[in-house]
Amino acid sequence: MLAIGLYALVAFAVIFGGGILGLLIGKVMHERHRGDATQKVVQTAMGTVSLVAALVLGLLVATAKDKFDTNNKQTEEFAASLMSLNRELVNYGPDTDAIKSVLRKYAIAKIAANWPGENGPKPAPGDPPAWQLLENIRQDLRAMAPHSEAQRLVMASALETTTDLTKATWLQVAQESDHVPHPFVVVLMVWLCVLFVSFGIFAPRNATVVAALFVCALAIAGAVFLIVDMDEPFNGTITVSPAPMQDALARMSVP
């Protein structure tokens, strides 16, 4: 959370500082460099920079939002798979009571790992990590000996669900390192700083102009904050909701 806020603060400082620097440069710049012809050329050049910066900013926001939405959907599907697996174990019979207990421990461990600040049951000090609990469930299911065709079908479905859960678990681990390219954000801030310098050079030096530059820089810094924040779906201020997983855990406690 601190790193996310720092990114936004740096973005604001760089962009607003560029505007103030432009005002200072304009104050000492010789009048022959502030003519209408010069201003038109600078405005045309900066219009190109502004267009490219807007495209990159939109791309980064869309990329971060897509990652957030993907993780949100995966969490919902993960919770649905947990509830489905629990019902399969219930349908199999009392022989799976021990496996159901491990499955509940797994759900608790998964929630605690992704949302450590959430209230609710916590893993016991001696419990294995979540991935190990899931592996134990798969091994226990494979060791079961169905006594009827119905139990065999239920067991096949349960094993398929655990395979899906395993794939989803490791996919989530792999996506943790898949971030929005931060060099893009840095280059974007440099472009915006140059753009604001050009704004300040030809702008009148009064409180209204400073206020306008301040508000504009604050708005862009807010967009940078959203990009970095949504790029970490389980941290920060905008996070994937734990409600589906918590609901799945609650349903596991119901016979």
C-alpha cells in the first residue's frame, strides 16, 4: 500500500513540478522566444506528446483493469469449485469426512493467504500451507476405493475438480509476477512533465493557472494510483472481494 501511494505522490510531484518549472522558465525567457509563431509550433509538438501520453495512459489503465477483472473472475470460479467439491464429498458418503475437514482447512488457508487482513477463521500454527493441503486432498481422493458405480462417478468428478483447483492455484501464483510494465509508467510521467512545462511557459503567472495545473496533475496522479493499485488485485485499496471464498467456507460448514 505504501509503494502504491508513493507512486502516485511521485507522479503528482513530477507533473505539477513540471508546470511550476514552466512558469519559472517563462518568467525569465526572452520575449522573442514567446512569440505567437513559437507558441504555435510548441503547441503543435506538445499536442503530439499529449496524444501519445493519452493513448499510453489509457492502455495502462485498461491493462490493469483487465488483470483485476481476471483475478476477480478466477476467485469466483475458484469458490464455485470449492463448493462443488464439497458437495461431491458429501454425496460420496461419510467415508470422506476426513477429506472434507482438510478441504475446509484449505479454504481457510487460502483466504488467509490472499486476504490476511480479513476477519474470520485462521489456519492453526501447525497446519501445512494451502498448496500442500490441496495436494493432500488429491492424494486422499486417489486412495479411496469406491464401493458402487455411483461412488465411482462421484470420485471421478471430485478428482477432476481438484485438478481444476490445482491449475487455478498455480496460475494465480504465476500471475502474481505479471505486472503492468512500470517503465511505461515512468516514461509516461516524463512525457507529462514535459507537457506541463510547455503549459507553464506560455501561461500567465497567476493563482488561477497554478490551481488549474494542480487539479490537472492531481487527476493524472489519481489515474496512476489506479493503475498501480489494480495491478495488485489482493493488495491496496481496490482489492478482489473475499466474499465468494467466505461464502464457500460458510457452506462447507453446513452438512
